[in-house]
Amino acid sequence: LRSPLARIRMALELMPSAGEPGALPARTRTELARNVAELDALVEEILLASRLEAREADLGSVEEVELLALLAEESARVGAAFEPDTGAGEVLVRGVPRLLRRAVRNLLENAVRYGRSATATAAAQAEPVLVRLVPAGRDVEIVVGDRGPGVPQAQRERIFEPFYRLPGASEREGGVGLGLALVRQIAERHGGSVLCRDREGGGAEFVLRLPRS
């Protein structure tokens, strides 16, 4: 899959530029490049999902990961509001850094996507995604909340299934239904869990729970 994608990308790069004979309209070229990038990301997600299913697969070295810094970085990347509720000191978990970052990033991108969806109110679209870090006994919870339309009770387990998307979800909003499935796989690989619940005041809240070091 990656080989033909690489050839398509190369062909796009070698096409005549705007104003030259045979050039594609800028809009068409942009749309083609977007679709190639989306396919490339999908291939990467499928590969990661298959590796996570294989328990013996080597997914990287296990280290102590400092969650405060990770969440601050990822929240800033998408313009989310980050509220650590942990008191002073570091919050450490043991895991594969790139996988934990991927899980957090998927939750944030999902929240941004649905918080700004066409079905969300104008006030909700203007409100940033909220990220909290909450102690939970010997564990810690990463809580990501949005003001989107929320997730019906009957769908709250199904959204973590590979390739499942909520009814009515638009392809233009992005996502193919693997992001949340990867979050659950990563959480379980680290001895944790993830769930979806209502957010007080409207919207959805995703809770990623991980054991502390």
C-alpha cells in the first residue's frame, strides 16, 4: 500500500506548477494531496493496530513518561485548555512514550473534530477542548472533554471498535474509525483503560486511566 502511495505522491510533485501547460487546478491538486495524506495516515494506523494486537510485538522501549509535560505539549498543539489537578510534583507512568503520546493525540484530535462539528452550537465551537489530569488512587486519569453533540449511551462501547463511526459522521470531518480503537489498545497494553461519558453541561468526556509509576 505504501509503494503506490509513494508513487502517487511523487507524480503529484512532478506535475506542472500553476500557470504551466497541463497544470491541474489548484483546488484539485490540494484535494489529491489531502487524500494521499489521509490514506498514508490510515495505512500507519492499520499497521500500528496490527502490532498492538500481537502481544509479543516489540513496540518500543518502556520508560518513565512525565504526563504533565506531554499533556501540556499536545494541548498547545491543538489549542486545548490544560488544567492539571494534581498538586505539585511530577506525574509519572511507565510506558512506551510514542504510544502514550499517540493515545493522547488521538483523544485530542477526536475532541477537536466533534467539538467543532457542524452539529455543535456556535458557542460550543468557540469553547476550547478541556484537558485535565486527575489523581485516581494509585492511577491517574487523563480527561478530555468537548462541547460537541455527545455520544449516545448505546454507542459508547462501539466507538472503540475498529472502523466504527457514529451514524451521520461526515467523511469531510476526517477520521475513519480507528483513532479511538487505537486509544483502547494502547491503554490496555499499558495496564489501563478508556471510557466515554457525558460531560457536565453538554458534550462528551473521554477518560484514559493509567497506573502510576
